[in-house]
Amino acid sequence: MFKSNKKGQSTAEYAIIIGVVIAAVVAMQVYVKRGIQAKFKDASDAKVAVDGGSDYGVNSYKQFEPQYSTTSDMVSSKDITEKATVSAGGGVKREIVGEEVSSRTGTQEILATDN
């Protein structure tokens, strides 16, 4: 009398399985993205051997080399006129009047390295 609809049940089971797989992929996306970012960070932090040598130690590559450049009598100045208008309710409107002028005087010497 009652027919069992096995075809509809199997379609629903497939849909549920596909939904679970999609949910798992979406949930893992965060961890995969973090893993890829970590690989990029590791690659950028990797120490590079100097002059093609095999020394990959801590001191083999220096991103900041003290005494690479020297400055003397360096003076920087900035001249700007700013107008601030306070309106009702506490709003502040700021505008630059005239031109912003920046200047720097002094000498800078970049030293050649023999590494």
C-alpha cells in the first residue's frame, strides 16, 4: 500500500553529505590561510647566506647595519598654518591655510660595504 521512496531519501542523504563537506571546507579556510601566511613570514624571516656561503647563522645577514650611513648637522623643519573651527555639537573642521613647507638641511653620507 505505501511505497517507500528510496530515491528521494538517497538524494537527501547526498545533499546532507555535500553540505557537511562544504561546511568543513569553509571552516578550514581560516586555518589554511593562516598556514599560507606563516609560510610567507617564514620565507621573509629566513636568513640569507652572505656571498653565497653556507653560513646561515644569526649573524650572516643583517637587515639593519649600524654605521651604514652617517648624518651630520641634519635639521628638519615644517611650516604650516592650520585653522580649526568648532561648530555646535562638538564638530571640528580643520583646514590648512596657505602651503605646507618642509625643509631639511645637513649632510648624509652612505658608506660602501665590503661584504
